[in-house]
Amino acid sequence: MRDELEHIARIDRYISGEMSNEEAESFEQEIEGNDALKEEVDFYDKIREGISRQVIKLDIKKAQYRFVKARKKAVRLRRLIYGGGSLLLMVVAVLVTTLPGEESEEKFIHQIFDKEDTEVEEDSFKQYLPESEFFEVPPDKDTTITSSDGLKVHIPKGAFIRPNGKRVKDPINIELAADQGMDDLVLGNLGVDNSADPLESAQVLYFNATENGQALAINDALPPYIEVPTDSVKPGMQVYNGKRSKTGEMDWYAPRLPDNFLKPVAFKYLDFLPKGFEKKVQAGLPYKNHSTTSRELLDSLFYSLATGAEFGPGLGSSKFRLGKSPNASEQMLISEADARNNEAARRLLAEAEPDAQFEPMDSTEAPAVTFDNILTSSTGPCGVAPQLIQTIRQDKFERSLLATREFEERLPAIYKTCDEKVLNLYVEHTEKNLWELDAMAADYLGKKEQASVFRNFSRQKLTNVPNSHIYSALIAKDFEKDLKAFEKEHSKKRKTYEKALQKSTKKAEKKIEQLAKEYYKVTTKRVKTRMKAYGFKVKTMGWKNIARVIEGPSYTPPPLKVSIAQNVKFDHQHAYFSVPGLNVIGQLNRVNANQFMMNEHRIMNLPRHNADEIQLIGIGYIGKDIYLKVITHPADQSGEISLTLEKTEEGKARQILKSLSGKSKAHSLITALDYQKEFYKDQQRRKKLRKEAALIVALNRLAFPCCQNSHEYIDTAVDFEAPELESGDNALWTEYETTSSKLKTKKGIEVILPNGKKKYITEEDEPALYKKYYEMFKNGETELKK
Amino acid sequence: MTDATIIEELSKGNHKEPLDLLYKYFPTIQKMVVTHGGKEEDAYDIFQDALMVLIEKAKTESFELTSSIKTYLYSVCKYKLYDKNRKDRSLSFTENVPDFLDDDTEEDLGLLQEMEKKFEIVDEILANLGQKCVDILKRFYHFKESMDTIANELGYANVNTVKTQKYKCLERARKMATGFGSIE
């Protein structure tokens, strides 16, 4: 906080011109280079100017008032003179008053001594009084009338009574008149002048109620409320009662200042979000299609948070097992879905109770941890449901106690209680004064720490908004119904979203699974044809693919490390080799994101034995831009090579890659890279989902700090990790690596029949036959006698 | 008080006496408005706007009055009335625009319109900021009172409390401004 205050003080000194020239210059340079600072300085400057303009406008209006008041006095004096009265008074008036320039002295005296009837009319200003409007309202209904000027009168049922105290039965006639400006005040003699200081009038109005021509009295328990439209709210305004004499003199008296009167404020100006919510959202951007925060995004995110109530008590329909918590020594519940899809989840389960079964479990058993499938687990209800806030913030409640700055001030304390019942106290009793509601909240909280906060609020002795009874009745009538509607809508939206998410996830995963299968076939073929090209026979037991059991000499070329220079940050990068003479390509084994190796004991590195030179190819992508580098390297040399990729136009890149590729699809660099691009796209999709899920979890934890079962979020690795080295050409993105267990591989033996056809005998499918051939192989028998 | 003195006082922020003196020109202006078919109450608004222009200009260092203040105010009011006529088509103007249009006056009035538009949002923000905030900001930015004085006058515990309250008020104003979009 201190930093922020000093920062603002610095800006204030700049905009007030209090900085020295040097300091100001240095600050201006800082502003030039910083858009956010520039915006901030501009904003504070505008506020400063805006404040000054308002003060000037007020000074002008005060001067106008003084002018009109003085003018009115002169008018009255003129009327007095023309209307007759004491001769002495008139003579004095003639001597001291400034006469209208056009009146000659002779004409003036003639008028004074004229014998015509010059009696003063009872109320000579009457004809200039503002015109009234008339309305008829029923006595048994709450009604609001609006005048042609926008004046609103709220008349609750029972607002008027007959002079004898009895109930009004017939329609009530309302007469309403309001001044249209200074001229009405002056000419109608409505101005205020019984105060030492000049007063500025926002509105002078006349209000009367009759029943069949008979005057009615106001019921003090349920008075009508008049709303006066104004361009700006002026401080210090008071309500005066007025009494008009027979001669049209106004006496304004009994000003009352509404102490602790609450002023409703439009909901759009009130912040009902938990503390820090907006900042958290800001830090989590971009989110889906949003790159900036907006009221709509903040509200949408907040209202979409779940306390878990709609899933019912417990953890929904998923089954769980106890696993070890990644961050603590305690146990956490891990869902069946996560165990199926996530390697990290499986590890945690293996470390805890490897033999346990998945079962539906209650949230009280243990906190839940979730991985990708954040929607499969949920918490029990705790904290203040966002739908309550959503229901409160409707336009129709905008004049109630709930739409005030004072209530806004109490919300952080209400959130901290994590108890909806505290909020419900305020919602269900909006007819009471705010201090009474604060006291009720304190009593409900009893000995809890937060009780003292509400007691302090209660000491402020704040009351209510005008006509609170109308709005409390409206709230009582509509709130529960609206809340249920919002909860239902939220539940429906959530289910629709989950369904759509699961559908799109399933679709994407199916697609990537299919691609991986295809890629696996392509790389398998690539390895086989490469081996044929080399003419080597290699022992293959222990591979994930099925291959020929053959023997051959061992060869250990020295290691060759290839790294891609990181002068630019690539989205993804790869390294391949090509042996054009043999029309084969291969993928270098990946050590990490930008380092690759041709390992000495890996079969994939054969070309280094069987060729004099190889082409080393480095490729990187930034969006759609391709960066490429190809170098020729002697096959028998080891060491460390760094490739600095160069941006290459797509057409040219494809040409180069094609020239380095073999004839078949398996040895096409373009095909290989197309697969890598798809895998990268899928990785980005998963990364985005993870990020969005992480934000939602973070917002949940912020909004419901007391929830015992609030989600922990484990962000499994989204950056590329080195695969198992024996994968060789089958190297895929790490994420898919963890799900590649979906691909079935079988251990087996390739048998070549007399007719030349190949048969694969797998251990799983034909265990007896597999055992027989395996024993034969072990004993060195590679040919069937029969 | 001479015209030059009036301008000087206005530029320093001393408004009461100069404005009281300037209002003596109002009847002439009201007569001009009524003569051209306008309402008497319009004259009040038009004159207020003209005074606003005069005070804003008086605060700029480069302002030099080439005629009397009365003539200046009269020109500004006449142009404002003409502008209103263009929008309302309810007033009668027989003079050609160039006859009474003074380049400086038109520029000054254009400046007022620009500023009114620019500050429309600021005015709404200030109206909804709450009285506590407006009091602090008015005393600090317009009347240039020290934090000590503000704390004493408004009953705050100490200077730091006022600073913190002022910060919160400005933050609230910024949030409201975000709701409107840019206030550029």
C-alpha cells in the first residue's frame, strides 16, 4: 500500500506542476516509455480538472442565484410601488430605488397618485405558479407516478388516511407541480430567502392528495416518497417544508438533513466480487477468447464457479481411490478417470494402496486432487454461492438496501464468514435498518472472530434506503424464485459445458490416437526399410514393435550431439538425418526440447556405419513460419554440433525437405513433420485446457477459501520431456507418451514360413507356440525342421 | 473592478466578486435571446456556458482579451444561441453567420463543447463516487489544501488515513471509468 500511495503522490506532484524541471523531464521520459503510466497520469489529471470544473460551475450558479435574488427584490419593490401602500413608503422607495430606465419620472409619479383601484391582489404571483399535473391512484395498491418532467412519486398502499384517521376507500387524486427553472422561482415568488446564506434550489414542488375533493393526510408510518431527477448530486441538500401566505410570501422552514440515509447506487458501480478476484482473472489471461477483463467476463466467471451444491453432497458420480498427495504426506482421493488418463495420477495411486479398488466416496473421507479431469470431482457446498450474488444484482433490486455502497462494504466480511446464512440475513430482512441487520449478523456469529466486525458495522447506526418497504416486499416475493431460476440455469449451463467439453476432448483424443497409430506404422516401416537398406541384422528382443529376430555384429559409432541454437524461441523443433544415397531418413533421439543425439548403441544410428556422409536437418516452427538448416556431416565423426536455423519460405523449405527425403511415405520428411505439427497442435490444446482449468481452480479457491475440499490442481508437465531413448524413431510428444499405453504392443516372434510369408507369434495370443519358438531361438535353432 | 482585474481574479480562482459584477450584463443578453425567439430560461444556461468559457480561458496564460468582457460574453452567447438554432431550428436569425462570428469566439466555444464532451464521463463518475470522496478530492486538487488540513476539517484520524482514503477513491473512480471504456 505504501508504494501505491507514493506512486500517486508522485503523479500528483507532476500534474500540479510541483516537480522541478529536471524531475518533470525525467518523469515525462518515463511516461513516454510506459503506456500504462501514461494512461494513469491522464486519468488523474482528468479527475483533477473535472473536480475544478464542478467547483467553477457551482460558483457560477451561486452568482446566478444572488443575481436573481437581488432582481426579485427589485421586482417586488416595483410592484409595491405600483400597487399602492403608504405614501411615505412609496416616496422613500421612489428616492432610493433604481427605476427602470425606460420609465420617465412624470409617468411614474402619475401612476403613484392615480385614483384607480390599486389594492394589492391577495397573491399577485399566483398566475405565475407552475402548472399542476393530476393523477388518479388506487388506495389499495403500491403505485408510482411519473410527471412529465421525470419527477417520480412512490405511493405505497395506505400512504394516505382521511382526516378522521380512517382508511381511504375511493381513488386518490394527486396534484403535482414543479418549478421549471429560475423564472418560476422568481415570478412565482417561490425562492428561498429566509436564510442568512444564499440557498440553491434543486427543485420546488407542490404535492397534494384528495379523495372526492376532500383533503387527505399522510400516514406517517408509510409516507410517499418523491424522487427528484437531477444532473448531479449536490452535497448538503436538505428538504424544507413551505408555507405560502395569502399575499404569496413563501416561508421555508424545518429543513431536515437525512443523517445516515442510504443512497442506492446502480449495481454497475458496485463491486460484489470476492477480494482479489479481478486481479486473479487478469493474471490468468488470455482465457478462451478473452484477452482483457470486462464486467461481463468477471461476472460470467464468478457465476460459473461451483460450490458443488448442484452435484449434491459428496463427490459426484465418479469413483475414487486413496492416493498419496503430491504435495503433502497425507492421502488424497484420485478419480478413476484421472487414473485412466494420467501417468502422474497412476504413480500417486501406486505409492499409496496399489491393490485398492475404485469406489464412490464421500467428500468427508479426504480432500480430492484432480488432474486433467477437473469436472469429475467436486466439493460439497461451502462458502457463499455465486448465484446468490447473481440474484441480488438484478435491475429490479437496484433501489434496495442491497444496492448501496454500505452493503458493498460489508460483502468482504460476509464472504469471510464462508456462511451463506449471514448473507441471507441481509437479503431476507431488507425492510430493517442496516445497523439492525449488522447486529443480527453479529448475534448469529456468536463467539466467532468475525462477529466483532459486524458489531462495529452496527455501531455506524446506518438506516435504510427510501421506501425500503416497497423493495423488501419485492425481494421477498421474487428472490427465492429468481435464485432457483439462476441455479437451474447455472446447472443446465454447466452440464451443457461439461458435455461439450467431454465431446470435444473425446473427439480430439480419438483423432490424436488415430494419428499416433498411423505415425507408429509410418515410423515402424521407416525403421524396417532403413534396416534393409543398411543390410544389417540386429537383435531386437525387448522392442516395443514386432520385428525380425536376427543376429548381427555390434557396432558402436561415437556419439553425435546436435543442438538447435536458441537465438529465437521456437514453438517446436526437431532434428532428422537423411542418407540420400540410400533414400532413407531417421529422427534423431531427443534429449530435451532443443537437443538431440545419435547414440552410439542405438540401432537407429546405423547410417553412420553404412554411409560416408549424412545430412543433418534441423527444423523449427514459429506459428506458420519455418526455420531450416541442413548440413553435411561425415558419418564417422562424433562431437557436438549447433545448428542455427534460418527462416525459409515455405515453398523453398518443402523443396529442400523433399530433395532430402526417400521415395516412400515412411521416408518423407514432409510427412514426418506434418505428424509432428499435429502432435504439437494437440499439445497446445491440452496446454490451453490445463491453463483454463488451473484458472478456474484458483478462482474457486479464492471464492471459497473455507472449503475443506477445495481443489488442488496438479499441473502435469506440459513442456516437452525426453522420451524413453529406445523409442528412437517412435519418439512422440511427451503427453502422448503417457497415453500411448492406449496403444497395444505385444511381445512376440516373427516367423518366416517356407512359402516366404511372415507370421507373428505373440506371447499373449499363442503362449504355447511362442514358448516353443523362443526356446528354439535360445538354443540357436533358427530354422524349423518341419 | 476593471476588465483586466476581473480576468486576473478569475485566473487566480477568486470567482465571487468578478461573477457578481459580470451578471450585470445578463439582462442585455437575455434580451438578445428573447429577441431572437429564444426562451428566457435558455438565457440563463447560455450565459452560464459563456462564463465557463471565460473562466477556462482566463486560466490559460496565452489569453488576451481583445475587446471588452461584455462584448466577449455577448459574442459567445450569440454564437451559442446560433448553434442552438441550428440544432433546434426554432429560433430566428436574420444575420448571416459571418457577420457576428468571431474566429476566436468560435474557437473558444468549440473548446467548451469539446471539454463538455470530454468531461461527461468524469462528471458521471464524480456524481457516483460518494460525498466523502468528492470532498477529499475537491479539497486536495482544487483548493490545494494540505493533507493535515483535510484530516482536521473532515475528522480523519491522521494524514495517512486521508491518503489511504484518497487512494481508494481514485481506484474506485478508475474502476468506474473502465466500465465506460476510455475517457479519452
